[in-house]
Amino acid sequence: MAEVSPPTAAPVAPSVPEPRPNDLRIVLFGLPAAGKTSLLGALGQASAGQEHLLAGRLLDPTHGLAELRQRTYEEAPRRTADEVVPYPVSYEPFNRPGQEGRKRPVGAIVIDCDGRVANDLLVRRQGLDEHSAEGTLAHEVLEADALLLIIDASAPPTQVEADFAEFDRFLRQMEAGRAGRAAVAGLPVFVVLTKCDLLAQPGDNSAHWMERIEDRKRDVDARFRDFFARREQQGAGPAFGSLALHVWATAVKRPGLLGAPSRPREPYGVAELFRLCLDEAGGYRARARRAHRRLLWTVGVAGVLIVGLVGLSVGLIVQNRARQTDALQARVEDFRALDRGTPAERLRGSVEEVKRREEVLQSIRDEALFSSLNGDDQKYVRERLEEAQGYLTYRAALVAEPRPGSLREESALAKLKARLQGKDGLALPSEEWADTEAGRLHKQMLADARELQAAVVEARKWYEESKTMAEGLWLFEGYKFGEEGARWPAWTGKVEELLAPDRRPPFDARAQPYSAALLFDSVRKAREKWEVEAGGLRRLLDATAALGLAPAKDRPAVFRLASTGPVDQLPARLAELKKAYPRYKEDFNDAPDRIDGLRLSDVIRSQVHRQALDLHAALLERGQAEVKRKLGARGAESADRWAAVRAWLQSSSDLAALGEVAEALAPLARLKAKNPVRELVTFLSVDAWVIEVRTVTLAIPDRLDLRPDPKALLKVNHPKSEREPALTFKLAGSMERDASGRVRLYRYRPVRSQRIVYRPGEKVGAYLKMADSQYLKWLTSPSRHYLVLRLREPPRLLRTFEDDDSTGSPQTGVRLTFAPEEEVPAVPDLMPRE
């Protein structure tokens, strides 16, 4: 095992008073930097501020723990340099209400060790020498009444795996050493996970942190249980020296969690650990003393019997059966003398004590001469044995059940509650067992199940009701077309109330049982659905407020103000948009009929679309007016003029803001999100377009009585072309219709492979003969310099091919589309018109 470099200085061992031979000995064993000394410092902190968790008062006569406390919480922890450092303490337990007499104080010595010495014991992989000198770590381990194996819970998995392997070997060595000393069974061994505050992750609440701790405890417990199972399968368990394993988690402070600030001076799990450790060590010491007395008595009696047997072997053989019966009778009488009056008193001890009681009774019951006992004694033994066996069976069944807080399904929780209440399930077999360990566990599990079930229902209903309210607002319930203008303020108020930051569930989500209830699948799903609804509703409120529909607090109507105010205020409006709606690019980028997949009511959808479309058009009109003003009189169009416009567009902060605002507004108007300023700059930067289209589609609305001559060619003229017309297309296939069914589509394909190169300033036009011998001519352009835009504008209908262009009527709705679309430039949104 790798050695860990220690810190520079070492704590000084506390001054030790006169030895107290009756003191319990609790040994902390762990590798360097595992957190042993900090754990004792946290014990000093707990003794000062967590007496309610200690259930008593912990006295520190040498002030050693006080010094460690100061170093842990006010200075820097230091490595223990001595092989072992004892810290004598006295524990004065509090009396419980109604308890008769006062509990006696308990003396103990808590022993810290140098992690390097512990590492050396592990690396050597040798058995512990029962003749180890006093003051050595090996001696203290063999003399311990309780042993704490310290593991850094935050260590990398590889390090933890290595620690497990070494502790596995160490436990085997320790069992062998203690077995050689005929140690009593059940040495309390606590596997203590330290530094659990480091397990917390960003965004964790108390429930998440506790769940991470429990996961780590379960993993450690499973690994050590597997060690014991392997030992039992291998038949390697010694008669004495077996271990009673406990897994515990601690932290010297509580980390900052979601909704709960950090508490750097509040230990977690430390007070409870040492209270349990003192109880277990005391029980172990008492068993050891009883075992020692029995051993001395057995040796003395055996000596007497051996001497007597030498002289009286014949008489004993004759009287053997009678004496064996008397001995068995004496065992029963001895057991009766020490037996307690009520079931609660008989079964009140730990499960190990009840098991030992069962073993004694079973050994009496299994005696060959059991039937020679009188009837009352036989009945007594059978009843007490059945009682102990029934209790252990019931307790095992109870322990095997999952704890309510570990469940995640309401149905499973209901079944557990029913089993705990049902007489055919896990209901307490006798009210007299109420004050036993199993009785208290049953009471706690049933109370937890009831409390948790109520919390789950309450939490789930709150989220479901919140979602229902949100759905009503999505659907604009009670609002009709024509009334929406007057209804928006009331709708806005309800949405703001539902989404208010101070609107929280009527329970503390960080405290039990609600922290556990929130982990249930039904509650989690209800919460997720509500959060989706709430998120979408918040985005809808932002959008409608920005459009000027919803008069919401702290949500300015930036789109309406930007579309109506002076142009020089647009940079301020853009800054206001970014501040009030920081996620506007994502939140306003959905189609206005759905947000987060939630369909809006017709009232809201139509209002959002109409308002956004009007404001977007108004914003573009203002931009066109500014471009037109910069360009000058229409007849003054030239390459130089447009170059000056392009340079101005690239440098104007007012127009840059207009472009960004229009781009943000476009999706709400069901338009493609594009920046019209950058679009015009890109258009003006092109020196020439290569036009080589594969398909041209002519769209004619049904309201226009126009039919193209099926034999006529669609022709495009370009004076720079080598041939005239420059491009020629013929009708391909039959007439089709668009998705609405109200527009006829005619597809034309090139007569031959052909293309033109168009440069700004050149003339270009198109014409097509109709079935009635009239002509559609594309000769109107928003720009006299970029006449290629004629192909994107509605044509005029002329009686004859020679008619003057101005005599024809514009055919609104008739348009040409091209494939590839980008071959023919589209009209930029900011291109000014007459």
C-alpha cells in the first residue's frame, strides 16, 4: 500500500491521568490522511454543541479533544506522529423521562494512531502478536472493546478498492490474534466513512446528498459482508473472536446544498457514532467479563470433578442419570432465576442477546433427558423457546422489508403499509413486544410509511394542480375572439401569480418526509410535467410581454417600442431586450403555435402571430425608409451610391440594432429568422450572379383567370447573353396545386443547358404567352440598379407583346420560384420601394 506524505507538524499527545483499568478502549485504525484525527476533533465539537445527539455529556479531562477541535475548525489539522495517542473521556448519559435511578457514567479511552504504523501493519500482512508490548498499535487493537476502521469516502474508487483489500486481510489477522486469546464473540467493528461532505455535488439538495452517502455505505457494507460470507463458506471462522460489523458515515462539517447554506462548524454523524460505539463497547466488555467468570468457574469445577471421578467412578456411573437430570433441572432453575417477568423485558435486548437466549433454551430442549423434567419445566422451556424463536423470525422478516424512504413507487409504499398493519403480514404479534427492538422498529416503519404516504399524495397533488392551472392559461380558458384585448391584463396577472418566485409548495422540500416523497416516481413525473408547463408558460409570458400584448411586470414591450420609436433608440431597445429576456434567441425561436411542444389556444396563437407580423413589417418599413434616405432620390441609383449604403449599413449602430431586433422578432411572426441588415449587406457585396437554374415553377392563384399557353416558352432576356432569349424553359408535366389547394403550379424545365452571368446595372426581364394570347412580363423591379430582382416580383399582364409596360396591370400573387433557389437573388427585406 502506498505511503501518504504527512503534513509537517504533529499534535502533542494529551496529558494522561492515572490509568483507569475499567475504562472502555476504543481504537481508531486507518491509513494516513483518512481523517482519524479530524474525526476526534469533530467529536470535541459535538460534545460542545450536540449533546442532544450524544444523549449525554462527554467530559474531556485532559482537554485533548478540545485541542483537536481547535485545530480542526480554526487551524490546519496535523498528522498524529506517535504510534498511539490516548484521549481519556467520561460519558454521563442523560436520564430518559420516567426512568428510575440514574445511569452510571462511563469511562473510556479513545485511541488515535499514526496512520503510517497502521499502514505498516497492513503492508507486512502478518498476524497480530498477542505478546505485543503495551503502547503499541498491535497491543491496543488486541485489547480493544471497539474498533473503528477509518476510510476516506471521497477517495478515488481505486484507492477505496485497495483499502478494502488491506482491511480484509487485517480483519483476518485480527480474528486469528483474538481467537488465540480466547476473546469473547462479537467485537464491535465500525467501518467509518469520513469526509462525506466531499460527496456533495453542485445542485444537490439534502435528499440527494443523503442518498449519495447511503449509496456509499451500502457499497462498503456489501463488500465487507461478502468478506464474512466467503470466510463462512471456506469454513475459516474461529470459535472466538468473531466480529459485529457496523457501517457509519461522518463529516466534520455540513456542505452547502441547494436551499441550505454550508454549516462549517456542524459535524454530521459524529455524535451518534460515538454514542453507539460506547454502547456497543460496554456490551462487549460485559460479555467478556461474564465469559471470563464462566471460564474460571468451569476450570474450578472441572478440577474438583476430576479429583472426585478418580475415587468415585463406580458410584457416579450408577448415579449418572439421576445427576444428569439434576444438572439439567439446575440449569432450568438457574435460567428461571435470571429470567425476566414480561415479554418486553425478556426480548428488550439486542438481537445478539436474544439469539444467545434462544441458543441456551434450545440446548436445554435438545438434551436427551429433557423429557425427564417435570411438566411445568418442560412447558416453561418450550414457551420461552417459542417466544424467542418467534421474535427472531418476526424481527428478521421486519428487517428484510425495505424502509419506506427507500421506495420509489406509491403502490409499493401502500403494500408495505398494508403488510405492516395486516395480521397476516407484519403487524406486531403482541402488544407486549412494543418496547422491544422489533416493536420500536415496527412502530417507526409504520409511522414513516403513513407520514411518507401522506407527503407523497400532498406533493403529487400540488404539482398536478399547478399543471392543471397552467394548462388553463395555455388554452386561454374563458376567453373568446374579439375579447382578447381586454382579457390580456387579467390573463397576465394569473400567469404572474402562478409563476411567482415566492410561490412554492406548502411544505419544506428539504425536510423529511417530503425530501423522500419528491423522489417517488409519481411525484417526480408530476413535478417534471409541471416544470415543462411552467417553463413554456414563462416563455409565452416573455413573448407576449415583449410584443406588448401582456402588460407584465419587469417584462418591457421591447418589440412594440422598437417598431414605433425613433431609430436612434434602437440600440437602447436591443440592450433592454437582452437584459429583460437573456434567453430570447432560444425562447423566441419556436413557432408561435407551439412552445416546448405545448399547443397554444387559437386566441393566443392568432394574437401572437398577428401582433408579431405587424411589428415586424413596421420595423422593416422603418429600415427601408432609412436606406432610401441614405440612397437619395430614386433616379440617383448607382454602384457608388449602393457602395456608400453598404458601408453605412456596416458602421451604423442604429441599423445593426434594427437587424438584431428584427431577427429576434421574425420567428414569432412565423418568418424565417434572419437579420435583414446583414442580408442587404451580403446582397450589395455581390459583384455578379451566375444564373443556371434546373427548374422554374410558375404559381398562379385560382382567383386570377390566367392559363399559360402549353406550347409557349418561358423566356428570360439578358443583353449580355450570346443568344436571345438568354434562357428558355418549356412546360414539363401537368398542372399541380400547392398545399392549400388554391394555387395552381406549372413547372418549366430548360430547353437546353444554358446560363447567364448577371452584373448589377444590367437589364434583365422575362415573359410568357398566356392561352388567351395575352402576355405576362416580368419588368418591374424595386431597384433600377438591380433589375435582376424583376424575376422575384409579380409580373404585369399585357394585351400584346408590344404594349407599353406601364399599361399592364400587376398580377399580385403570381410568382416565379427557382431550383436551385439561390441561383436567382431574392429581394432583400430592406430594399426600398417606390
